Amino acid sequence: MSKVGVIFDLDGVIVDTAKYHFLAWKKLADGLGFEFTEEHNELLKGVSRVRSLEILLDIGNVTVSEEKKQEFLVSKNEDYLGYITKMEADEILPGASELLDALDAAGIKYVLGSASKNAPLILKQIGLYDRFEGIVDGNSVSKAKPDPEVFLIGAEKLKLSPDQCVVFEDAIAGIEAAKNANMISVGIGDKNTLSEADYNFNDLTEVPVNFFEALMTLN
Ligand code: B16
Ligand code: MG
């Protein structure tokens, strides 16, 4: 492979917004009168907003009208926005800024590939918005991960073929999406959970300096 490009997931790779999703979903569950735990929240990682609500309502064994679901989606997002509009650069996860610097220095382009419709706002809050070659988020896709759509649009933005793209993901659905897109997958987080990934690191500080160089010498 003579050239590589990188596609970064957002939540769980660049920032930890899962904690804010948790607080906002928990408030909704509290209002509906059932318990929503951090373990339940794990099921929502990398999953779209609409699908997250369906999972949450299943957990509480709650059935509501479509109209009510729309209301819940709006109120949950308003609560979530209350948290993310306070985010700053100090919430960038360890190793992320350094990795982007290393990619810039090596002339390797990168885009964002996130399920979040709030991704542009979050990137602006933490001061990374202008660093990305392109942003593919929940507003640009019609099919959620594990469908490869989000990453295939990312490859187009990178002007590379899928097999030249390296995806950094923290969610099982995201690793599956990368595989479905025929891309190289890097799991960030628990190696056992993300055992399907081609490469695994606990966090971005562990990515070796020669990682991309080594990939380019393969094949
Ligand atoms: P929003 P990622 C995902 O972000 C989150 O992991 C997931 O928990 C969330 O439901 C989804 O974004 C949608 O977020 O409500 O902001 O549109 O991991 O794909 O960057
Ligand atoms: Mg994620």
C-alpha cells in the first residue's frame, strides 16, 4: 500500500462524550420511572440517536407513540447539548492531539466518521474542527454503523480507495462497519470487546510512531 488515510470515530476515540449521553439518557429514564445504568449505556456506544432511544425504551419495557418518541429525542438532545456546549480542549482524550500532529507532519490526511449529529459542534468546542480534511457525521448518512456508508463517504473525502483507509473505532458496530467497508480497523479500548479489529490499542497514546509507515510497507 503506497498511501494511507485515516478515519477517526469521535466519541470514545477523540473525546469521551459517552458520559454526557449517559446523563441525558438517564434523566429521560428517571422521568419514565426506570433505572438506566452505566452498563446499559455501554449498549448505546456508536449507535445512532434513534436506535439508542429504542434500546432505552426496551430496557424500561416502555411503549410510546411515534410523536412521544420525537419529543424524547428532542428533550434528550437539549439536555446533551447543555453538557457539550461547555466542553473545551482539555477534554481531548490522551494521545489524540499528538497523533493528529504526527499525521500532519507525515502528510497523512484524516477525516471524521461519526454517528453523532453533534460532531461538528463538539469538534468546534474542542478546537479540532479545522484540522480534519472532511467531516462525515450522523447528518450525512442514511444508514447507521455497522453499515459501511459513513466510512465509504470518508474514503471519498480522502480521495482514497477503501483498502487505503485506516479506521480508529471504539465500538463493535464501528469495527464491523470498517470491515464491511474493506478498510483496516483499529480498535481503541478493550481488546477483548474489540477482538474483531485488525489492530488493538488501549488508547491513542499506544499507537507506535511508525504505525502508518509500517502499514504503507505492507503489500
Ligand atoms: P448524537 P460516535 C455516537 O458517536 C455515540 O457513540 C453514540 O452513543 C450516540 O448515540 C451517537 O453518536 C449519536 O449521537 O445524538 O449526538 O447524534 O462514537 O459515532 O462518534
Ligand atoms: Mg465511538
